[in-house]
Amino acid sequence: MASHKSAKKRIRSSERKSEVNKRVESRIKTLYKKTLNTTDAAEAEKLYKEAVSILDRSSVKNKIHRNNASRKKAALTRHLNKLQKETSK
């Protein structure tokens, strides 16, 4: 157990940050999976916009690495383009 006042504060703040990070990562995973599993182009586009927004915010705030966000956005974009191509036929 920490004995210094500053060490106790660091423990509290790291626990808060950990909770926030868990929520953000969980939200990213959920939206990512939902978007990739949807077959409706309109629904996919709505989820895509929300997912990209969260990925961009997370990478700017260093919750996830920018390359990780970029890779996920590219996969979502490919999926969305594929759905739009199928519905336009």
C-alpha cells in the first residue's frame, strides 16, 4: 500500500483513467463489430459515421494508437463501400 500522499493520489487517478479507457475501448469494439456485421447499407453508414468519430477522438486523446484507428477506419470503409456497391446493382 502506498504511504505517501502523492502516491495515493496517483493510484486514485490511474484507477479513474483506467475506467475511462475501458469504456472507450469497449465502445470502439462494439461499434466496430456492429458495423462489420450489418448488411443494410443505410444502417452501416450511420454506424460508420459514429465509429469513425469515436476512433478519431480516441486517437487524438491517445487512448488508442493513430495507426490502429486508421486500420480500423480503413476496414470499415471497405465494408461500407462493398455494401453500397451491392445495393446499387
